Amino acid sequence: MRIIGSLAIVWFCASLAMGADRTVRRSGVMREGPGSFFPVVKTLESGTVVGLEETRGNWVRGRVGEVSGWIAQLTFEGVSAGVDYSGMIHSEKAVVISSVDIAAASKGLFEANYAESHKVDFARVDALEQLQLPPSLVSSIVQSLPPTNPRLLQGLPAPVFANNVIIRQDAEQLLGRALTATLLSAGFVDTPDTIAYVNAVAAVVGSKTPRYDITFRVALTADDGINGFGLPGGNVVISRGLLNKVHSEAELACQIGHEIAHVTLYHGLREFQKRSTHRLTDSGFDELNKAVSELAQSNSGDGTKDDPFAELNGLTGDTSQDAVEANMTRVANTSYLTIIGKRARADELEADLYGAAYAAAAGYDPQAMITYLERVRDDGVGQDTFRHHPAIQDRIEALRDGIRRYRLVAGRPVLHTERFMEQTARLRGLKEGM
């Protein structure tokens, strides 16, 4: 009788949730399916009321008017009013990317100026971001992976820069587009099947991260060096040379996980703790929220405020459009130099551990990260390619310790070597025929 009563309570609670309304707490999107790789069907602004229909993992199916689709649970999580933070404030102080928080309003001008000054082509970035994955491809990969412990990531240590980088997601994506355009100057590898496969693996791994709501896209460049870059906003750039060193899908998942970790842990933005940032207390954030709200009112046409950010100039600097443009360019340039230049030792070791953990959470063998590093070491790829990284042997030893300490190997994780070789055969054939 007690069991029947419990089941009745569960059913009653579920029925209450079904058809209930929830309010979007930060801007997001509604997608065709429960995953960030599905096409967007509607943009959702903060304050939008959504009628709930179904919950599946981290995703909720809802309806707004006549439009129905899937929304990430994160969209309904509370954030400070008026400001759409990618990182949540859990500490007393946080690093704020200055006036970049309002830079998305000048997107067109920023990209035009950046393209002109850096001689880059944003068309390549547009092509990458327009890539659509067949849901069946992602689904087939997911179904081939073993079930994993959903709490596997909870035991990991707190990231070095957890919760202290705050930037609007649209501004972060804008920065990522600029950096992606710079890195794609060498051009793409033209192997559509391989690109789709690599992006499907990225979708599976990315779905296990704390930033599962953003779309991780992978560009393959025609570069035979061993290079990989995780960029703000979710774009990942890896070279043909790196992919040719990979021998299994698990190794690929770990390498993609490593680059995704740089994104989820905001490594490309950490340098702004030293440059063009300001540490603000909670009272500072209250002022920022008020100013953003006033900016929204002035943009609505009432014209009551000439410069709603005037009171914040002492905290965040000049917020005129010219200043925002200059600041965005400075942020992009500094972030680019940080990403392609010297990475902090802690960042690389952290990305190794979290990349392996993300892959493990998807069902892959995290020890594939070690196998890959050992191959790179044994093949003599070393000091020049990884001169800004910790020594490869140090990375291997740190990974072994981390995988053991945080129990990342559980059940029967897979490698999927044959599938990887099959899916990348054309790419490797092109390389051999050159």
C-alpha cells in the first residue's frame, strides 16, 4: 500500500509539472530536439513564459504560442536580473570582462572592423556555424556507448577559475567568432563525412559538460602540425595532423574533450584577470544590472537616458560604442595570444583531466587520453610542438593519478577503434596521396 501511495505521489508531481508554466530566466533558444546540435526553432528572451510538456534529462519540451520545441534546463535557472551571465556568481568577487558585457549590440561593426584589420574571412566561420548534423548520426553514436554514472563528474576538483569569469554568452560567442576566423585562415579540410562524424562525437561529449546548452562545432584545418584550440563560445579548431595521430574514437573524444574543457573552464579568457578587467563586489553587480536595464529602456525608444552607463564608467571604463569596439578588439587580441601562445601549466593539466572526464561521462575509456599522449611522446613529437605545455610525461603521470583518484574508469568503457578508422579513412587517404 505504501508503494502504491508513493507511486501515486510521483505521478501526481509529474502531472503537476506537465503543462505547468516556467519563465525563462536568461536568454536562450528552443530547438527541434533535446540536444544542442538540433536546429533552433525560436529564440527565447528572458521573461518568456513557456508551457511545459515533457522532460528528458537536461532538456524540457515546451510551447510558446504555436511553437513547440526543446529548451535547456539552464535557461530556467536564475541569474541576476538584466545581465545574461555565462558563468554564475558563487564567489564574493568575480572577473568581469569590462564593457564587453554590452558589446553584442555592435556585432556588425566589430566584425567588419576586425575582418579589415586582421585580414580574415568570416564566411568560413559562417560555414562552420551553419553545419547541421543528422540527429541519426549522433543517436547512433550514443546508442553504441555504455551507460555511465550521471554523478561521475561531481567528484572532480573545483576548477582553478570556477565561477569567476562573467561574460554575456552573446559577447563570448562574438569573441569566439573573431578568433575562429583568425585560426581558419589556412582553410578547411574538404571531407564532409569525416567532419560530420567528428562533430557528432563532439556533440556527444559536449552534452556531458556543464555547458551542454551551447553548440560545440569542430573545424578541421589543412594543417599537418599537431594543433588544437578550444575557443570562447564553443568553436573547436583541430588540425589534420592532430587527427592523424588519433587511433580510436575514444582518443578523439578525449582530444575534443580537452579542447572543450578550455571552453567550459574559460581558459581563453583567464588572462583578463590581469588585463582590461575589474573586480566588482555584489554592489557593483547591482549597479551593472541597473545600468543594463536602463540601457534596454533607452533602446526601446523612450530616450530618457543618453548614457545609462555613465555611473559605471569609473568601474568598467568608457562604454561608448567606440570604446566598446576598441575594448572588444583588445579582448579578442589578448585572448588569441593567450590561446595560441603560452598556456598556463595549470590550464593544460586541468583540460587533460576534465577532457578525459567528459569523455568518460559519455562512455569512452578516459585512459585513451594517456594512450594518445604516449604515442605522441614515442613518435618524438615534443618540445617544438608542445613548447608551451607541461612536459608530456608530466601530463601522462598527472592523468594517471587523476583517473585513479577520481575513479573515471567505471563499467566497460569503449574505444571504438574500427569505427574511427572507417569514418576517417578518406581523410587519411587524402594525406597518403599527397
